[in-house]
Amino acid sequence: EVLQNHVLEAKVFHTEYGTGVAILTGAHRFTLTTNIDDLKLRRLPEVPGLQKRPSCWAVLCQDRVLVILLAVGQELYLLDNTSFTLVTPPELSPHAGAYLQMAVSFNYRYLALFTDTGYIWMGMSSLKEKLCEFNCDFRAPPKQMAWCKRPRSKQRAVVVAWDRRLLVAGDAKEGIQYKQLTIEVLLDRLVLRRLYPLAIKICEYLRLSEIQGVSRILAHWACYKVQQKDKSDEEVAHAINQKLGDTPGISYSEIAARAYDCGRTELAIKLLEYEPRSGEQVPLLLKMKRSKLALSKAIESGDTDLVYTVVLHLKNELNRSTFFMTLQNQPVALSLYRQFCKHQEPETLKDLYNQDDNHQELGNLHVRSSYTSEKSMEGRVAELQDGVDEYYKAKNEFAAKATDDQIKLLRMQRRLQDDFDKPYLDYSLHDTVYNLILDGNHKRAEQLYRDFKIPDKRFWWLKISALAEREDWEEMEKFSKSKKSPIGYLPFVEICVKHHNRYEAKKFAPRVAPEQRVKAYILVGELDQAADTAIEHKSESELNLVLAKCTSSTDAAVAEKINRAKTQSLKK
């Protein structure tokens, strides 16, 4: 018959015998099997006068016997293996109307009926006891109707769903209607009533993203969980982590904040251990006055700005000595705070170095202060003198001597500035000497040369460079004859050529050391003398150097002389 009349509708059900299926055929007859793994179809008796499809029907299990409950208009019938019986639910409202939908609980104990007047009857599936009834203002046939049970509660309810409306009717004669709602608002309403499993099922059914759906609901559940006082902090934290894990969109810091607001600080700290983002951990730890733990977390994150935030918070929260001691145990934080003080609070930096007996850095601090903070000469010298003292304590004699020399130079520059009405202050020693020579103050330059023991070679370079820039060629020649030059005389040639004075340069070329004389003659353009010197030295490399400088138009005779010398050298 199933093959001949086709299937109008089928319902799957579960019993102790296995998974079964009930079929309504095109002939309006019912056939069922209790176990699809052992397929034995059983045809139920014909329903007298049934000429059209029932408005709704369901499979019931009464005393281990499977029966069909079907509705035709305002009448209900029970169909078993042998009989067809008209039944009426107890205490049914006389104005109930025609049946449109029915739902049986998973354990087959409860039955719910929905009629075209918006009336809902809820009772035992044996049809011997009524639990409650409910009237709603929506009369269209529901898309779905199902039983549900609140977690850890014996209270049952029926959920009735239309396209844009959801009704939850409970056995305590209460009902909640959700109509014309967005899915987000619907979920919020369910969460507010702590119907978390139902909300999650809806999310899964609608295939919402985890962040939009399940994650949000689990977060609400966790925030409710932290309020349970009958569980220890460890138990609650573990239960939340087991349920939430690494679910996307979950913020453990928000859950921890809720725990803290409920007075459970230790639970909040345990929950923060599961928060992977340090930037979310630290603000709450600071709020909970767990500043040292916040500092450790900030350092672990590697986020410099986060460390600065905690350090400055600690600075305002702790007294000075405790604050410094806290930083001593955190080298990274201490280093960053020193950088901050270097630019913002130099006096605090001095206190830090004093606490550590860090005389080297104290010396550096005084020297830096001399150039950045102090304006008066007396103040600058005092800072430098303090720097000298600290360097000696640090056993850094080189730095102490250099700083002491700087004090002497500053005082000398101040006198020069007063004497010549020209800025000398803060010039380097070399620039000071150079400018004195440039201005013709040779005696003062000589005094600095002696007082600061400037090396001879360096002083000679400074002097000939300044004299050339000053174009004081007479003084340069006089200086070159004052004593034997420690830098030789090639620099005299080079500096004159650099300042476009070959005439003066030629005066120094013959005085250049023999091994550099060819180069000197080339520099001043005396290729003939350069060739003679190279021939005299019998140096092929020097001959080739001069030959490379010769041009066919002006230096043909010199080139011929060199080639002849090279030929004679080969014959020998």
C-alpha cells in the first residue's frame, strides 16, 4: 500500500526497541515499524470517515504500546493495533477550537496541543491529567512545537515557533512571547531567563557564527556562574575553562571583571590566567590593586606602553622607597623607568642611581645636566665638578680627567669670549684652537696647545688648515721654518693646492721627504721635476705615475725622457 498510495507524511520516533518510523499514506492509512534495523511494517486499522489528511498527528507510547494520536478538526482520536477511539483531553476549554499542532515530549510522558483559537493545552500523554493551559494572541499554525526542560530543574515548558515569533509556555501557568524580534534580541531574552541550552540550540540551528551566537551565550553563562557561592574559586574557574576553552570571541577578562564585581577577587585572578591578551589582563589587575602581578604580566607581554602604564600607576600608588624596591626586582621595568626619568624627571633618576650607588651613571647625569639644565657658568662648572667626583668614586680616572679638562676649557673659553667679544663657549678644544688661529690670536692658541697637551701632529694640522683658510701664507711659511715639521711637508703642499695656491705650494715641494717628493711635484704641476726625481730614485712605479699624468700636447718631452730612462733601465 505504501508503494501504491505514496507517502504523505512520516515521523521518526525512538523507543526502547530502537528507532522507528510511522507513515501516513495517500489513502489516509497509517503504517509503522518499531525498528528500522529489523524492518517489519505493521498496518493500523482504517479510520472511519477520514477523507482528508489529519490536521496534525503524533506517535505516543502508552504502557509500551505504540499508538497514533490524530486530530480531525475539533476531534481527537487514538488509533492502536485493533481499535479507533475518540478521546477528549481532561479539563479542555469548551472554546478550544480545532487542533492545529501537537507535540510529545522525548520520553512520551507529556503532550501539548495547539488550536486555532491560540489555546494551548499541556498535560500527560495518557490524556488522564492536565498540567496547565495557556492562551496566546497568535492563531496561525506554528512552524514547530517542542517540549523542553530548564537545566537542573523539573520545570517543563513548550516552545512554539512561527516565522517571526517564539512562545515559551511553562507548566507554572506562565508564558513568554517573543514576537517581531531580531535573532539577537531573541537570544538576549532567552539568556536573561537563563535558558542557555535552548539559546545555544537556536544558534546551532540557525548556524550563527560563534562570535554572534554560542560564544556570546557562553560568556553570559560564565558571568552567571561566577555568582554561585556554593562552589570554590578553583571549581568555578575550572568549570568555566572546561566549558569555554579557547572559543573565539570569549573574553575571560570580562568574566573576571564580573567575578571581581561579585566580591570574588581570587576567582577573578584565576580566570585572568586563561586570558591570552595581556592588554586585557593588566587593567583589571590594576583595578583589583594587584599592581605587582600586573607589572609581571605587562613585562611578559613585551608591550612597552603597557609596562609604562603599570610603572606610572605603581609610582602613584606606592611610597617612594617601596616603589624603588619593587622596580629593583624587575630589571626591564627599571630600565624603562630610567628612560622615562631621563627625559621627564632627571632628579628622580638621580635618586635611583644614588640608591644603587651607581657612581658612573651619576657622573654621566651631572655632565648631561651641565649642558641641558644649567644656564650660568657657575652652575655648569659645579655640575661638571660633581661629575668629576662621581667618576673618581666609580674609579673611572679617564672620565674624571676628561671632565676636569672640560672645566678648564670652559673657564678659558669664557675668558676668550670676554676678551675678544666673540662666541667661544662650548666649542670643542680643536675648534677653539682653530678659531683662535683663524682670528690671528696665535699666542692664545699656543697657550691652549701647551695647557691641554695637544699632540704636536694634531696642532700642526690645525694650524696650517686655519692659516690656509685665512690665506696667511707668510705666517705659514714662517711656521714651517719654526722647527722640523712633525707631519712632514707634503700636508703643506696639499693644503696650499686645496686652497688653489700652487705658487706657495711649490715652495714646500723640495722640502717634502724623498719618498713623497714625486707626489708633491705632481700636485704642483712640475712634471719635469717629478720625472727627474723618479729617475733619480730609479723607481719604475714613480716613473709610471708621472707618465700617466703627461699629455701628448704639452708634456711630450717629459714623456720621452721617462721612456728613455725606462729603456736604459731595461738594458742594464
